[in-house]
Amino acid sequence: MTVLVINSGSSSLKYAVVNPATGQSLADGIVEEIGSGPVPDHEAALRIVHEVLASQGMHLDTLGLTAVGHRVVHGGTIFYRPTVIDDALVAKLEELSPLAPLHNPPAILGIEVARKLLPDLPHIAVFDTAFFHRLPEAAATYAIDREIAQRWQVRRYGFHGTSHEYVSRQAAAFLDQPYDSLNQIVLHLGSGASVSAIAGGCPVDTSMGMTPMEGLVMGTRSGDVDPGLIMYLWRTAGMSVEAIETMLNRHSGMLGLAGQNDFRKVHELIECGDENAQSAYDVYIHRLRKYIGGYLAVLGRTDVLSFTAGVGENNAAVRRDALAGLIGLGIEIDEELNAVRSGQARRISTPDSRVTVLVVPTNEELAIARAVAAVT
């Protein structure tokens, strides 16, 4: 029994074939440059996936597929459970697209193509916002006109929820502690980056907000900015709303500050004395430390702090600098443990650290497959 997991972006389609019972990934990959000559559209991309799997001796009709799981970024206030996809659901997702104009439309395309090519399988939507749907009102509410907020569904939704839930549960299993007994901070640091505070298994705050643009400095996204910046650039610089949105989403963050969003290249530039790269790194770490400190205060007592995703799992310097000098707050990492590279969950804090610090690999594809299996 296997699940085909699809994560459809505007110009890429990630896929994985996963056994949710054993956790085994039978195949995974990505088709990129959708919209270019060789891959004109998402239907062509999914046919390429079929061909790639067949070339590896894995035909979709002989893999024992029980369902197709689709990662959908934004579920609004309506969708927070894995949901069987039908025409009515697709229509609702289209209505939600203004909340995630860069993410939901390509997900809908992927859904429509997959339903066309695999019509005999159930298709399940798993929402990135689901884990955070019960955020406390104090954390979810923006201090704007209440009537406008309610009418236009303006609130903090949170994203990367599949990863935050998976990693926090893996951390509890690693420590052999009941999930609901732990207060946790999870740092999902990849090209997109977010942090969550989880009290007794329930999220109480998260850095991403109404869109995935809020919060930490990311690869190409700005993270927190003064909202007045948008009006200023519109009025004074003559930039359109679309141009400002593109800049904040695609030409900001580490790319906007350092000219690179690959941390390996950023470190290389720093070693060569590049001042912009050093400044970008300093801004990234400062924002990260500010959120860690804030969530320590929100939780009151923190038992475990976990790093995950590409940067969090692989960049020892980021982990070191994010937590440097926090002994007074109960956090102390072991430099030798921090320097170890491993694909396994591991502890990197000292025995004296009151807060246990872990590196926990995320596996969103497995989490989605398990969510799909639970409803099929």
C-alpha cells in the first residue's frame, strides 16, 4: 500500500511514492522548469514522472497505490483536516487563491492534472495551515479593524504546519517523552523559514502569518517589514502593488541582501570578505534570535528546541550563532556535537543545558502520506 505525494509549484512538481506504514520512500524527485520547451505544462510534468518511474521498473498501476496526496499551502479557515478532493473542493480552493496567489493556483493545477491522469484513485488535499488552525486568538489576531478582518479573512494562519507537527512529534519520540508533556520550539529553516511555539502538543504561536511572507528572513522572502514600506514604495518610488509583492517574495531575503540565497555560497562570500554577505547573515541571525527569545517568553518553560529543514539540519554555523550566549536562558550547545553531520535525529546540547537542543530531519512527504492513509 503506497501513496503518491505531489507538491506542485508554479514551475516545478515534486513527487514521492511513500509507504505510510513503514515510512519507506520508494521513489522521489522533482520536475523543474515547467513552462519551458521540454516541459510545457503540469500535465507534461506528471507524464514525465510516470516515465521516470517506469524507467526504474515502477509503473504507477503496479505500485499498489491507494491514493494521491496533494500538498496545498492555504486552507483558509475552512480546511484543516485531510480532505477528499472533488469538484466542489477545487472550486473552494480557487476561492481561497487570493490568500495565497503564488501557491494555491499551481497546487490546483497539479490536482486537476493528477485527477485527469489518475481518475480511479482518491485524491486527498493536505493543508500546510492545518496544524495552526487552533492558534489562540491572541496569537492569530492582527490589530486592524475587526470588521474588515472578519470580512476578508485576515488573520494569522501559519504555514509549514506539516513539518512543525512531524518534527515536534519526532522530538518527543526521540526523547521518549509524551508529546503532550513537552513545550517545544521548532525552527524550520529552509528556503522558506518559520518558527513555532508548541505547548503540550498545541501550537500557541508561529512566525508566518496570513501569508508565508511574514516572520524570519528567508531565501528570497523578506520576512517581517513595516507595512508602511508598501505604501511608501507605491507612492514615492512609483512601484506597482504587483512589483512590490514580487520584490518582497522573490527578490528579498538573503538573495536581496547578499545576492545569493544558497547558504553555502553565502558562507563562501563571507570568507572572501564580502560585506553584503556578512550583513545579510547578521540580519538573518538577528531575526532568528529575536523569535527564539520571544517564544521562550511565550512558552514560559521550554523543554526542547529543534532545528529542521535544509539550513536547520545542515548548517552548524547557523545553529551555533542562533543560540550563542543564551546560557542564561537555559540553552547551551556542545560545539563538537553541533559539528557532526548526520541524517538522523540527534542531540546537540550539553548535559547542563536546561533546554534540550535537537536536530530533527523533517519528512513532509511521509507526514502527508500518513495523513492521506488516515482518511482512505
